[in-house]
Amino acid sequence: VAQLVLCLAARVDLSRHGEVPRPFRATASRALADETEHVAAACAALAELCAPSPAMAQNASGFVQRWLPVALESLDEDGAREVYLSELAHEAEEIGLPLKRAPGV
């Protein structure tokens, strides 16, 4: 769960950066690819664990709430939090995770 929540935040943050200075382009591109891969792996694992068990999905949802403030804290660019929350909601729906909106989010 932490991998999904935190790597998704990193992916959103990296994808929102426009032009990266030349010396950092390859590194930034690789980091974005890595985070995308991490999110996909986390989603696949969670879908496998949660699909057959509503109780497991509910339990995993609690861990999303635990890690969500950490992920949101890492996103400070205008609009990044909204993009992140939208992507997280989409991924959670695909997995079958019920999400509650955290207070103040």
C-alpha cells in the first residue's frame, strides 16, 4: 500500500515538471519510468490481494489513509495534490479499494 501511495506521489511530481535541465533529463526520465513501474506493480499486487476479499480491501484502505498525509506533504506545486488525489482515486477504483477522503484533504 505504501508503495502505491508514495510512488504515485513521486510519479505525479516527476510528470508535472516541464523542461528539465539537460544534465538531469536522462535521470528524470528514468526516475519517472521507475515510479510508473512501481505503481503498476503495487496495483497488480493489491488487486490480487484485495479482489477476493472485501475485508482485505477494507484493511488496505486503512493503510492508504495512514500513508496519504505523507504523500500529500511531498506535493507542493500548484495543482499537484488535486492531480494526485484524482489518480489515486482512479487506481483505487481499479483495484477495488474503498477510499475515504481524509479530513482537510
